[in-house]
Amino acid sequence: MLWIPPGFAHGFLALTDNVDFLYKCTNYHAPAHERVIRWDDPKLRIEWPLPPGVMPKLSAGDAEAGAFRAAEYLR
């Protein structure tokens, strides 16, 4: 279990085919307020443990995500 503060960026990589991930939220889901950043943004330099040549399966929103530097900053 992880606690992710409201407004904090987060991402997950499942390393097996059979994974259930559930969110416990502090409020109702509000898609209009979601913000996404590229999972492979070169400025973030996250070293995802993917085998060579393997691309992750992304949600539609994650697949269209923009760069971290262009992301809206929430206060």
C-alpha cells in the first residue's frame, strides 16, 4: 500500500500479467481534474525495468501525455 498525497505525480509498472491495482481516494474521481505526464519523459530520467525492446501497455490518457516541463503546476 502506498500513500500518494493529493496532486502528487505517480506511476506504476506491473511486472507480471496478473495484477490488480486499486485506488483508495480521499474524494470522488474527477476525470476533468486529472493531469498526466509522459512515462518516459527524458527530463525525469526514470529507469523503468523493462526488457530491451518491450513497450508498456498504456491507458489512452497516458499514451497521449505531454512533457513534464509543459505540465500544469497545481498549488
